[in-house]
Amino acid sequence: MSSAEDGEGSGVDRRAVLAGLGTGLAGLVSACTVQPLHGSGAGGAAGGGPASAELARVELESPRNRLEQQFTNELSFRLTGGGDAPKSVYRLRYTLTTSEQAIAIERTVDTPAAYLLYLTVSFVLSDIDTGRMLMMGSTFATASYDFSDQRFANQRALIDAQNRAAKVTANDVATRLAAYFASR
């Protein structure tokens, strides 16, 4: 029986192939240009990358109700990190729409026992100086809440569901804006 038949000679060839594959993969990975959207990266400003610096320059339109206030609070924190915002260069206009659907019915009294809140946010980012639209998009979130025969508990449950949905949509809008600025 020869050494090629019993597999002894194939070990060197296998190692050479694996070494070649490892070198090739290392070359591919080193050419990767993935950079963090919010963290410090090459060429980024102190405290964040180029996308973070641009995000802080987004001015949000004034809220008109409690739900819009919650949305703008969440989004503002995502854009500025809670710090002072520099001079605005961009303006973000948004529209929030909500709807509710009963998802569980109490059989004995034929009334809803739980609701599903739908929150849809449509937004447009534009340049303040030129008014030119830079990007537009839409996102949505759902949040469920229980319904009972206690009026205050129902109101509080609805507000909590709205707050959860506002947080999810604000995170999504901030991520989309960061991706837009990072790709420019």
C-alpha cells in the first residue's frame, strides 16, 4: 500500500490548502470598510464618527401633542446623545398616525380585553438652506396593551403602549438617518 492510498501524504497538502484559504480570507477581511455609525472611527470627530456629527445637526419640527413629544424626545436623544446640538443644517419633518385594533375579546361581556396599537411615522429630511429634500421614509411599530373596566388603568396602558411604540420608531428613524449620513 502506498503512502498516497493510506492518507499519510495528504496531510501536507491539506495544511497548505488551509493556510492558503486563511491568507485569502485575511486579505478579504482587511479590505473591509465597515465603520461604526455612532462610535469613534477613522477620521471621526471626537466622541463619534462623521455620521454622529451630522446627526446632531438635525432640527426636529415642534411636537403638536403628547405622542409627538414622546417621539421627538426619544429621537432627539438618539441624534444628540443628550448633549447640546450644534447649529442645525438639516430639518426633519414627520407625521405620526395611530390606529388600534382589538385583539382579544372577553366572551362573557363581549368587550375587548386587549388592544394592539399601530404607530406609523412618515418623515422627510431636507437641507435648511436650500429646502432640498435629501431623504424620505416611513417606519412603524406595534405595541399591545390590556384593557379592563378601570378607566385610569386603560388610559395609562394606552400611554405606555404609545411610549413603547414611539421609542421603537425613533430608534428606527435615527438608524436610517445615521445610515444616510454614513453613506454620503
